[in-house]
Amino acid sequence: MRKLLLILLSISLFGSAQATDLFKTSRDISLRAPSVPIITSDTYFSIWSPYNTLTEGNTEHWTAAEHPLLGAIRVDGKVYRFMGKDKLNLETIIPMTDEERWETSYTMQQPQTGWEKLGFNDNSWKKGKAAFGTSDMPRISTVWDTKDIWIRRTFEINDNIAQETLYLRYSHDDNFELYLNGEKLVDTGYTWNTDVTIELSAEVKKKLRKGTNVIAVHCHNKTGGAYVDFGLYRERKKAGNFTTTAVQKSVNVLPTQTYYTFVCGSVELDLVFTAPLLMEDIDLISTPINYISYHVRALDKKKHDVQIYFETTPQLAVHETSQPTQSEMVTHNGMSYVKAGTIDQPYTVRKGDGVRIDWGYAYLAAPTEPTKDLSIGNYYDMKQAFIEKGNLLPVQQNYISRSLNEMPALAYTENLGTVDSNGKNGFLMLGYDDIYALEYFYKRRPAYWKHNGKVSIFDAFEKYQASYSSLMNRCREFDKQLMADAEKAGGKEYAEICALVYRHAITAHKVITDDDGNILFLSKENHSNGCINTVDLSYPSAPLFLIYNPELVKGMMTSIFYYSESGRWNKPYPAHDLGTYPIANGQLYGEDMPVEEAGNMVILATAVSLVEGNANYAAKHWETLSTWANYLIEKGLDPDNQLCTDDFAGHLAHNANLSLKAIVAIAGYGEMARMLGKESTAQHYIETARKLAIEWEKMANDGDHYKLAFDRSGTWSQKYNMVWDKVFNMKIFPAKIAETEINFYLTKQNKYGLPLDSRETYTKSDWVLWTACLAPDDATFARILAPMYTYANETTSRVPISDWHDTHTAKMMNFKARSVVGGYYMKMLMEMLKDK
């Protein structure tokens, strides 16, 4: 059973001097975040705002499914919405499958011309019920397992609805085209989305007619799962929405905190989202609690009557909005809670990439005090009660919902009373108790913060409430120090990029322990294949964690060592992954990456050793590391045709950059041997690496640059793996190689960055930041960094920043919300090790 999202709200007032310190950003940020981190804890508890203003749309899970947080403030009887957007109050014209398994005509064979038009004869088509898709998709009634499907759905309209506000809603996977009475309304291209809602224009509504109409769709499944569902709706003319929006003045994203400021009529509201992800404390990065802090003050010399409102729904606890949920009120230890969760509670059952958690319980809670209220009730009526009187509806106990339209509001309000220019402030806590976090080698494991059942979610909330002031100050001071260190290492733009990705990188992981009490820090390969603990994600993400807590890097590696040392994996190189999140029972990726993963693990072990000043961790796994290092000597210089971490680019033989990785890893193994007092071993491996480097230079040299592959003259690639030679200060490769490459790269940059290699115009931003570290000086580093800052600032892909984008358009190619952005911290790691 998965414990659903837990939301605790608790208000605490402070003096105005402290409010000024806590609620105003310590640094103005120029970078416009592609998506703003709001709530960040782990891959399931991950809520973002992909908009310039917080009121432009609903907050989202990183998968783009709505995880709505709504906020409003009532000032002298007038309500201003400052967060999220009200759910549309819709009446069904033709339903989607969350209401009815509707039946219609379909074919999986290419139809004749005109299939999308009203008069087309589809009598030869099959009949089937929605939804249509592969068997692994939700609410499937008709299995569609071919590449294409065509669907025609007729419906009747008996009244004039042209003057009404109409909405089309659809879910699809992958390429989706939709026609209304023959006119194309939707053409998504290659993407997949759930419950997309679009308003029909006046021109489109003219296409509707009294009597029979038809919606026709074509969907093409490019790869993986397939899905089609759609419906048509009209807006109800009913009160219960927060229609007036606050005016957003600013937003600033710092490493652990996001700051917003709004004008709400005669008052100003500061809103701060804090994830206390301070990595020296494993409990803090594991505990699934974030703060929302706020401060309200009058902008004039008058006093104002103020109430504040926060709301969520059971959407935070479901994968699909059709999953039945139950909400109820409970009390515990002087606190009142609204609790919501799925009825089925399938612990760790749902696995895959673009999925949300559907086990556990969501809580909205506050101390039982006269000024505070919390409730469960009708989504629209709850808001109307706040609009009219500044309070909430009575609790509707044991509220059952079976669809998005039935989901209740889980609401909280506090009457702040009279507010003047001195202001009043408070905070909310949001959390997620998943009960069981992962399955690790056939055993369900709770998250680290539970300490094997000794700590409850109530204990955690009470601790966080008591620690609020100290944690807020610690986060604020940490952010200041990180920004100063990043600016010193790479400049102001570099610091802002590092701030953007700090929470992003951490929350793509989950912390658990194994049977021996070892910390495991397991990643999810978000929006690429959903693998758990992928080694070639650990590798690029490592710089951030090496800086702030190398125990977390060990936590990425220990399970991979165990997989080999237990005999479950018996190849002479490491596995690629441990399964599909949240099931870590063994590799599921379809193909090995022998040189890639062997090089990654040996290099990471070297990095941990150098950061810690000893090779004790490597010594525990020396036999395994030796096997991998010897494999690299045998197979690494001129790799066979195989995949590397850039597997989206396809197989490549004689890969020069992969060869670099192998050579640096061999040298790193020698350095670890030296640290362990194994002098003869150290000399042998380091000298071997030097000899291989000489061979590499001969094989890769292509005049004014070095080749992509040894057998391909006229090609080039980023040699980002060479950065570790500089970071480790081993000087295995002559300095002229990096100098030659950097000078060549400067001639190849596009507006939004340096392409990955000569094959395509796309790039990987983590690798660009590593390549920039090969620059001989800060000015050259800044020249390579600048297009990456422009990419982040201008991309139209409003997602937790994609690490794979086109350097001409700044559009994401595919990936988002991945841990690899921890690699942006490579320049800071390099500077840190210089000082050791």
C-alpha cells in the first residue's frame, strides 16, 4: 500500500523583523526558469509551475499531470487567487472513460479518403468500447496493439450551444490528430498527454450542427504504450471560482527556496517554497516534508481584514483521476487532519516511467485553534463559502470520489484578522508518507527517514514544525553560500543555473537502507525509460553530491557493487541498472554498456576517494574494481560496436570519447591503489593509462581536432570524459589535446549551445558544462556556458529543464526532470578539489 501525499498546514506568526529576513529573497535572479520548483522531495512528490506566473495554470507533477495546489487571499471581503487555477466547472456532452466506457467505430487498417468527414460510411469498421490502447494503459476496454488506429464517434446535439463555452478534452499516446465534422482541431506530433483541455473557438463552434456530429481521430503509436480517449464538455454557469488574480511582482529560484511576491489589492503577499534539502543531513533529504511560508502586509497606512486559503485534491495521491479515493477527517495529538488516499492502496505495484504514486495518504492538517479551519467538501461550494464568508464548509466525512469531476476540495483557511503595514506571517507543511518506498531485491523497503518504523509521519511533522525557524535560516544561509561559491567558480550566470537544478537533481532519487544498514540513494531515470539506479545517470549527476555529501555517491554505487558481488550479476563489467522504478530486483535494460558502466564505476570510486582523502570505500570492493579495471585495459582503448550513455545517438564502434573514459578510469584505479599503499599496482595501471593515452592521440588526431570515432575522419565530438583527468590532476593526456578541442568547439557553437557531436544539432547540457571545464581560463569557460544560459532562459519547453535539446531551436528532444543536471556542478567540484 502506498501512503498518499500528506499535506500538513500549520501557521506560526513571527515579528516583522524576522519576516523581512525570511520572506525576501537573498538574491535577485535574472534567469527565467523553464519550470519553477514548488514542492520537491522525491520523484513522486515533485510539483512544478511551468509558467511565468503562478496563477497562469495549475501546478504539475514533473510528468505534466496536474498536481494542483491552489491559494487565495481574502482582503476586506474581496478574494484574489495567487496560486494555481480553478478546475473548470464542466457538464458532460460526450463523456470520457472516467465516466463511461463509451462505444464507437474504429479500424486499425488505413481507411479510405474522407474518413474524418461526417458523411463517411464506416459500416465496415469494428465496434469497440473506450479507452483504446495497449493492455498496460489505464481504463482499456479495446486493445490496440498495432501502429495506427482510426476512430469515429458520432453524437447528437438537440439544442443551440454555439453561445456556450465548450471544451474538448483528450488523452493520447503518441501522435494524435482530431477532427470535428471534418475540420482538424488537434495535431500533437510525437508526444503523450493526459486530460488535455482546450476551449473551442467561435469559428470551430460554428462547425457544430443540430442533429448528428462526428469527432474523428487518428493516433499513431511510435513506440511503447498506446492510448486514445476523448470527450466534449460545456461550462456550467455557476459560482465557486476564484476569478480575480493577484498581480505577481517577482519570482526568484534559489537552491533550496523559491520566492514569489504578489500584490493583492491593498496588501502585498510574499510566498516562499522551501525544500530543506541540506545534504549533510540524510534525514533532511529523505523526509518528505516541504514548507510553504507566507507574509502579508498592508501597502497603505490602513488596516485590512485578511483570510488566507490553501487547497489541494486527491489528485496528489493517484496515478489516474479515475482511481477511487476516500477522504476523511482524523485527529492526532492535538492536530486535526484531512486524510485522502486511493481505496485500493497498491504498494509499489505500479512501475514505469511517466507514472505517479497511487498508494499512501494525503493529509491537510493544522493545530486545532479557533482561527484555523480545515474541511473536505464539494470542490466549487468550498470556494464559494470562502468567497462569501472567509470560512469553509462543514466536513463531509468519508468522501468517496471515482473521477476527477467528483474529487473534493481538501481545504484549509486561517483568519489572520487585522493586518497593517507591520504584517503577519505563517507557514504550511506539505509532505508525503509512502509507507513503502521501493522494492529492493524482492523486499519492500520504507524510506530512510522512517528508521525502520521508529519514526512516524506525525513524528516527522512535529519535528519540522518545531524546527521551522532554524531550518528556514539554515536553508537561507546555505543558499547564500552556494551562490557565492558557484559565482566564484563560474560567474553569475553559472550560479543561477546551479540554483535552478539543485532541488531538481536531488529529488530524482529516493533514500533507503539495505539489510546491512547501508545508505542507498537510488535514482529514477525520469522521462527516458524509468530505470532505477542507472549507472550512467549516477555518473553525470555525481559532481553535485561529491561536493555536498559523498555518502550519497556511495549510495548510488553500493547496490551496483552488491549486484555483482552477490553473484546475481556475473559479467566482468557492471550492470546498467537495477530494474524499473520502484522495483529494484535486477537489470531490465535490453542491452549492456560494458565499457561505459565499467568506466563510470571506477571513475566514481576514484572521485569519492579523492574527495574523502582516503580509498577506504574502494578497498571494500577492491576485487570487483580490479575486475572492471582489467576489463577496461582489455576492451577500453578501441571499443567494439556498443552503446554508451548517449544511447539515443545509437551504437558506435571505435568511440573516441568512450575510449577516453576507459583510459581515465584505468588511471583512477592506479591512483586508488596508490592511496591504499599498493605502489607496484599503482605504477602499473597509471603507466598503462599513459601508454594508452599516447595511442589514443595517434588514433583520434584529425588535424585541428580529434575524431568522433577512430575510423571516421572529418567527424568530431565533445570529449567531455577528459574532464576527470583535469579534476583528478593526473595529467594522463597532454594539455594540447584539450586546448585543441576547445579552440575547435568555439567554431561549432550554435545559439543554444555546442552540439554533442558532428552527427546532429542536438546536445546534452550536462556534457556541455563538463566540456566547458576543459577551457584554459574563466573567459573561455564563460563563452561555452553563455549559450546554455540562453537555452535555459529562452526554451519554450516549459518542463523541469531538459538535458537534451536542439541547439538551434532550444526545444527539448525528449528528456526532462532527470538527475543528470547534478553534473552542472562540475566546475564547482573542480575548484573544490584544487583547494585540497
